[in-house]
Amino acid sequence: MMKPQKKLVIWTSFLLILGLGGAIQYERMKLPEALSIHSEGQPLIGQGPIELVLFEDFLCSNCRIFSESVFPQIVNHFVLSGKSRLVLIPIAFSENSKPLANAAIAVYRTSPSRMLAFLLALFQSKATTKNEILEIAFEVGGIDEKYLAKALDSHLYDSELEGNLNLGRQLMGDQFGTPSLFINGMLTSTASFDAIVHRIHQIEMKK
């Protein structure tokens, strides 16, 4: 027969392990602080209840990797399914990034229904020049190419891009970089699609 003292040790150990497991699970499910992001007027794709706000510089190498591997999965699993809406905030850290960022805004302002198709084609093509951007617009179809060319020539949305930079710096300070993703105001890792799935699962579990 097991001695009472030994039973007590076993039960104490069991409860400690159970408590530790619960604490770990709590930490995994605990949500970070949600920030208020003023995204009115920014390119919007979808109408789902969960809001994804993406800061992206189309020329940055990390954004290229994200756009080719993670972005399509976000669109297919969450945006097109109606779970989420995606707000895109174009960023231009350099002059070379401005044509692509201007193009994204111009397409959204004149042909919002073609925005997603344009972005996906843009990511796949690795276009950088005006002619390459216009060629993509032609291939996608349904885009006002004359307006797009005018926006590129005149740097039409440069002031908005400066505002986007300021917004990113206000939200993230010295940690501001791209791609940066906020889900319902909570900064979320863009390193993998699994990290995004986990955050959305956390949000759904809190409802």
C-alpha cells in the first residue's frame, strides 16, 4: 500500500504540472494590446468582420517573400471566405518604391474591383518601371490605364505615402518595418501563415 506522504507528493506534482500547463496555455491565448489604426480611405479588399491592416513596401525583400508565399494564403483562407477584410497601407521607404505604391492607390481609386487581381499579378511579375506596371494593368484588364499613367508621371499620391509613413512610425516607433500586419489592431508576426492563423484563432476564441 502506498504511504500517505508518497501519495501527497504525487498529487502535489500532478497539480503543479496541471497548473503549469494551464499557465502556458493562458500565455498562448493571451492577446496583445490592440491599437486604434486610422485606415479610412486606404485600399480595402473584402468585407469580413476581422480586420487585417497590412503595411507593405512593394520593393522590400521581406515584403516580396511575404507577398509570394503568405499573402495569397491570407486572401484565399480569410478574405475570399468572408472571414476578414484586408486594408492595404502602401509604404515607400525610398524613391524607387513610390511608383509601385502610387500604382496600388491609383488602381484602387479608379478600379477597386480589380485591386486584388492587380496586386497578385504585381507580386508575381516583380515589376518596377512605369511600362512594366502599365503592362500588368493591361493584362489584368478593367483598369483605367490613362489615369494610372498620369498618377505615375505626376507622383499623384506621394503626399498620401508620406502620411502612411508617419502613421507607421506613430504606431511602431523605431520598430517600424515592412511587412507589418495588425489583426484587429494587434501586431502579428508575418513570418509564417501559421502565425496569422493562430492570431485569428485567438480572436475567435475570445468572442
